[in-house]
Amino acid sequence: MSSQTVKYTIEQEEEMVQQEFDALLNDYLNSSHRKKVEIITKAFNFAKNAHKGIRRRSGEPYIMHPLAVARIVSSEIGMGSTSICAALLHDVVEDTDYTVEDIENLFGTKIALIVEGLTKISGGVFAEQVSAQAENFRKLILTMSEDIRVILIKIADRLHNMRTLSSMPPAKQYQIAGETQYIYAPLAHRLGLFRIKNELENLSFKYDHPETYAKIEKRLAEDEVARNHFYEKFTAPISEKLEKQGWTFRYKARIKTVYSVWKKMNTHNIPFEDVYDILALRIVFTPREGMTEKDQCWMLYSTITEIYKPHPQRIRDWVSNPKANGYEALHLTVMAPGGRWVEIQIRSERMNDIAEKGLAAHWKYKTGDNDESELDKWMKTIKELLENPEPNAIDFIDTFKLNLFASEIFVFTPKGDIKTIPQGSTALDFAFAIHSDIGEHCIGAKVNNKLVPLSHTLQSGDQVEIITSKKQVPQPEWIDYVTTARAKAKLRAIFRREEKAEIAAGQKKIEAALAAINLPPENSNYVKILNHYKISTRNALYIQAARGNLNLEDISKVIFKPKSQNVFAKLIKIPFTSDKQKEETIELVPATRVNRGKTFKLSEENVGKTYKFAECCKPIPGDDVLGYVDENEIVIVHKRQCSVAAKLKSSFGKNIISVKWTFHKGLVFKEVLEIRGIDKKGVLMEILRVISEQHGVNISKIDVETKAGIFVGIFHISVRDKQEIESLRKNINKIKEVNSTQRIQIQG
């Protein structure tokens, strides 16, 4: 991925900029929006002049970026002139001398407010300090709840940055890709921008795992001719029947992205050849008058299932109950000739518009003020989260992400009303979803008329009745019973209030104990108390004191016990500090600062000195890795797909660096292989022969379990690099009885 810049002549630049603006106007004029060309042209000329002489890292004029963002906003999200103008102006206040007041005077209040919202969350979501990260992230969510157009333009901005990320250095690529995967892709998904969400995930994967991406991309390209041939053969009988019935329809082939294929291969531990749903078929129809779209979807379903047999467990009815992000469609999976399962998605033109353009299209089809969708309800929960935000940045982001990722299930109240809640919700989550007061006083629930505990996980279709008591108060263990962002935020807010009262009471007790022996509540005294009780923070000390968990008499009798003047003991302390010990103490000074801009080389001799391997993911030479520089300037090496690394990329991006393996054979690494297959006599001996004889790999431990003719073996082995373990896996898989060989990680 080159970071070279391209040079243009002034004439070439002018022509390039004008062509891009003409393309933007063309997109806009082909939309259904009112044609306010004049204000868009005014915004373009203003932005072009404001950014004059400024270039992007790629070498092109800076105005090309706002133009590209405006085009995404117009053609890919389907928004109107206000949003297009705000997209053109989104970097003006941040990067030039113009102010929000200047924008308001020239373009009006609406556009100025959106530009101001975008300026507040300019650059990354996260800054260097944790407190600033939390604040910046809250700003993003707050601006989203005030005017959703801010976040839609921000997503368009991020999409264009991802499309042009190759001009950035590797460490910056990891940081931006990590933040995109962690925050922006889920946001796009929740706002119904499925195509954009897929592209953001795919591009993030491309920069995190370039080699794997290239391999899968090549396989998809090689498979294209056969895929197209199958597609034509498969759709021919469907077309014939639908045309006979007089339907107006069109097909859209959906090809899985490289990231989706990789995710499927990884999740199910299968090779590329076994990913059967690379191709899905969309049938987009023009609805007939006099019938509901829902009825017409089922009519098409009936026609298709007369030709191909459906999979009974793979029908997804998002028409009767749309997803929380507004998505509507009827999905079915049918058996095609040759024993291949194919997913078909049936959508009306309206449903397809909402699926592709998300929230902007959802608004377009609203029929009135009372037409509140699940998406509108979700926006309300976002505003609630902001009322009691987490003080810790990571906790706040994680709590919010619970709301982004959740799939939905449908449950019924005792009266038969349907409620949409996130998949994995418990009875206690449901109680908080109804009302905070019901959640706080919940003592149990009846699910399908059977009494269940608060931690019971609900299933789609359950009928739920919540049982409450005024005497009930939230218990600390409840935080483990809930999975939704709303419930977690409410409980943490309650516990924080209680904790504040405990901290105040505990502080009084500690200070009183110090005052009793005439000692002030100063830092040096607190250090001794904390060390004695083996507690790390003052607040934790106060809480334990308030709860009566500490023997506070220790303060006067043990910690600050009057010491006898043993002069001999004092004298003998000094001579026993040897020169060697002094040298070791001197070595504990912080290491030299790591250059964040350069690629850090992972050499054999510096393992454990300037860098170490993360315990959470235990990378080995050949793995796709990145470095995180800790507070001691030690580089912690993580696998790029590691969940801890994902948080670090998005939260401490300035400390992420590019790293490179420079050794392969000097050290050995402990790895674990999980081998599954048919339990047949001699199969274990055959596996051992491949590992020990064919590859000369040491085995330190073997655990094998057999059940109903299937075996699962866990083999602890020592290898030098990823290439060795992949070669070993490949040869083990050649054994006839072996079904899969997977590299796994065992904690601890």
C-alpha cells in the first residue's frame, strides 16, 4: 500500500475538481429531492476557496475530500441539499479561519448547526487522554441524538477516509481501521446503512490483514465465471414463473465481501470451498395496488418454493416484524440443483430503498408523527444513556456498543402486545425495558406462565410477565444478570449513587482513626494504610471501611505503632545493600522512547527487553500483528484480530505502532491444535506420526475425548512460526478420518 503522493498541474486540478462537482450535481438532480442547486453551488465555491492551496496526503487538492463525502451523502445515503451543503463545508471551521457564525450568516442556522456538530467530533472519536476520549465519544452520541444528519455525514466522511487509507502510514491505518471496525461499522449497521457497513468492515479487514484479504479476493475472482453460470441457470425458472404471473421485478446478486467470507471460514473452521452462501439472490418487486406488500412477499415466496424446496429452519420474516434499524424483507434458503443452498431475499422497491439508504429512506416513507419505528425508540434509549454516562471511557463505549450490535427478538406482554428487545436479553433486561421503576423492584418473572429467575434468557415468541415488590432493591450481582445497554446503565447509575454515600461514610471513619492518633489525612499516611490492607485506591479503602470489612484498630496498633529506638537495627540496614543490587535498581529507569512513526522490528535478542508478546492472544512469528506502546515504553505485540487489540486501536490509537517480524527459527512457541474427526482404530497413531515424524514437532500434552464415534483431540505442541503450524494443519487434514484441524487458544 503506497504512501506516494501524486502531482497535478493547475489546469488538471481545476478540471478534476469541476468534474467531481458536476458529478455531484448530476447525482442530486437525479434524486427525488427539491432542486436547490444554487445553495449547493454556493457551498462548493465557498469550501473550494476556504481550502485553496491545501492538499491531502495523496497529493490531490483538499476540496476533493468534501466533494467525495457530499457525493456519498447524496447518492449512497440519499440525503438532500442541507446535508450535501454541510458535507461540503464539514472541514471548513476545523481547518480554516472561518467560524460557525460565518457559516450561519451565509448558509442559515440548520447547516451551521450540522457543521458545528461535525466540528465537535472532528478527526477520530478518541483523543490521547482517556477522559477526553469519553467526552469526545459522548459528543458524537449527543450530536447524533440532536440531529441524526451529523452522524450520517460523519459515516460518509469515514467511508471516504477508508477508501483512501492507502496513503497513510501503517500505524495510522491500524488506528483508523480499528476505530472504524469498533464504532463506525456498528453505527452504520444500526442506522440501516447495510451496504456502507459491509464496505467499512471489508476495508478495515483489508488494512488489518492485507495478505489474507488478497488470497480470498483472488479466490472470489477465480470463482466468478462459475458463479455467474450458476446464477443464470438458477434464476431462469424463477423468471419464467414470475413473468407469467405478471410481476414487475428485478434481480440483484449479493456477493459476500472478503471480510464476510473470512469471518464465516473462521467462525465455522471451514475452507473457502465450504462457504456455500457466497452468492445470495435479491428479488426486488414493484408492488401491485390493492394488496399489502407483506401479502405480495408471501405470494412470491409461494411461487419460488414451487420450484425449489425451502430449508424449514432458514425462513426470516422481517416483513411482519421489521428489525430495529427499519430493515424489512422476507428471507428464505432453498436447495438448488446440485445440492447447493441459496439464500433469496424478497423485497419491495420501498423495502430495498430502506435497506440500502437506511435512516434517510426510512424518514422518506414515514406517514405521520405517530408513525414511531423501532429506530425512533432506539434513539430514545440513546438519549437515556447520555443522562448517566459511564465515567470510564472504555465502559461507556462498551455499554453503547451493546446497543449497536444486538440482534432483535420479539416477546409478548401478558396482554399480547409485541415488544422488540435485543437477542440475549434476560427477564431483568425486559423489566428495565418496560420502565426503570419496574426493573429496580423486579423479584422474578413468569415466562409462558412458568416462574423463572431474573437471569433467565428470553427467546423470541416468549410471553413475559414481570413480578415486582416495593421492598426489592437492586443487588450488586444484578449487573451480571443483564446484557442490554439500558439495564446496565441504569444499574450502574444506582450503584454509583450508593457508592458515593459509602465513600463519604468510609472517609469519615478513616480520618477519625487518624485523628485519634494525631495524624493528618495526608498522602504519605494513606500510602501506608493502603499497603497494609492491600488495597489499591482510596475510594476502595473507604468502601471497605464503610462496609465494616476492615479492622480499623490496625491503624493505631499496627500501621502507626510507636517504634522502639533500636539503634543497632538502624545501623545494620545499610551495609547489606551490595553494588549488584544498586546496579539493578539503576536499570529500572524507563526505556528510551519508542518512535511511533517507524516500523518496530521484532528481533530475537530483544524479546522481553524492549517488547513482549500479549498474553491475551499469544502471537507467533508470521501472525498479522501490531504493537501497543505501554506506559513504560515497552511494546506489547498483539494479533491484529485480538479483541483486546481492537479496544486499544480504537481507544489509545496514538500508542499503536507498526511492527515487523525479523526472526523465525531461533525461538519456539507453545501452540494448541484442536483436531476433530471420526473415531477409528489407528487414527491417533496416524496423527502422532504426522506431528512427530513428518514434521519433527514436540508434543507436551494430549487430551482426547470420544463420544458417539467422534473424537476431539487437544494437542499442545511447540512450533517456530505460523508457517510451520499451517503446514502441519494441512498435512493432518489429509488424514481421511480427520474432519478439521484448528489452532485454538487456551487461557492461562
